[in-house]
Amino acid sequence: MWTSKFWELLKQWSEHTPWKLWLVGAIYFLVFVFLITSSLFFTEITIKLNEPSPQLIRAPWDKDIDNVEKWYQDREKAAQAVEPVYTVDPDVLFDLSESLREAFTDLLEAAAAFETGGLQESISALRESEPFASMTETQLETLVKMSEETITESEKRAKEIILSNIQDQNTGAKTAAELPELRETIKVAVDETAMPDAMKAFVKRFVDLNVTTPTLIIDEEETERLKKEAMDAVKLEVETYRRGQKIVGQGEIVDEKI
């Protein structure tokens, strides 16, 4: 074995020379210290995740360890905690705007026809389409006798109320279950205006017949931006172990942190 030959050579080299004996002694001491420290700090220990540690393990030196696994977990939790951001469905917005415009156009045409023709002809023309078909005769008569200015101003106010509510994060409908509340919110707002009663009835009937689809959809781009922002705000934690500090005790379960 190489160690035996090494010691034999040292013995022969150092014979009858005091300073050589002293040097050999120093070499013996250094080799002894090296073997001892190697045995203490570099002994291989086999440990398995989620199983008991076979012995007490202490930190051999000061060491800062980045807890990367926890960092990833915390980032994921931060992203999951972000509430989705909603925006108005552009198709619903367009359809409602167009339907409202068409309904008021029909009313303006009927009012203009009343000026030049008969009352019943104007009412009959309105009854060919909703929301007028389900309104009373008295309500329709009141509507066709309104001035163009009143109708135009009412259209402007109705459009403002309907479109603002369907787009609002608090009042807009994200699901079909939220539609009844949205319709009721709009109708309450209509009742609070100075519109004539017949006009209020017309607009509320329009709401019942046309606000039938969820008006808000998830804004994917903005939601992802907020998730990334939340993830980036998570700081990487550094765990510091001091030399001799206990890492895991004998019989204790070895987890991911260890």
C-alpha cells in the first residue's frame, strides 16, 4: 500500500539526523490532522427525502443558501391570489348600442309619421317590433306624440345609463346569474331620470328584452400583467447556517427545506 512505502521512505531518510527527525515528526502531525479532519467533514452521509435522518447533521461551515423552491412556491401563490380583471365584451357593447339606436330610430319615424298622418297608423307601425309590441296603447300614443327633441334627449340619456352600467366592474354582469341584478340596476337609474313615464316604460322594456348576455369578460392581458407584477414582488429568501448549527437531528424527517 502507498502509505506503507511512504512511511518507510521517511524513516530511512530521517535516520541519524536530528533536524530530519523533527521534520518527519511535523509531517506525521500534519498528515494525522488531515486524516482526522477529512473523516469529520467529508464523510459521505446518505439521507432520503421524507425519511428519518440516520444521524445528527450539523453545518460544517458558514453557508448562505437560497431557498429557491420556496421562492417558486411563493411566486405561484402570489399569482393565484390576483383577482381577474374584467372588461366589457365588445360584441355585447356593439349589439346593445345598435339595438338601442334602431329602437329609437323606429320611434322617431313613428313620431314623424304622426305629424303627417294618422295616430293609429303610427301606433301600428311601432307594434311591428319590440319593445313596442308589448306596450299599452296609451303608452304608444304618448310616445308618438313626443317631440323630436324629447325623443333625442331621452335616447342620449338611456344610452348613457345602459352602456355605463354594462361596462362597470361593479354593476356589469360576469355571469348569467348576475344579469337580473344588472337589469334592475339600470331600470332603477332610468326611473330616477326626468324622462316621461311612457319613455321610461319603453327603455325598461328594451332592457328586459336586450340585456340578456353577460356583459363582462376577463381582460387576459391586464390580468397576466398583474400576475407577473405580483410574482416579481416576491423576494428570494436566504437561509444562513452557521458552522456547527444543527441542520437535522437523528431520527427527524428530512423535508424539502433540508
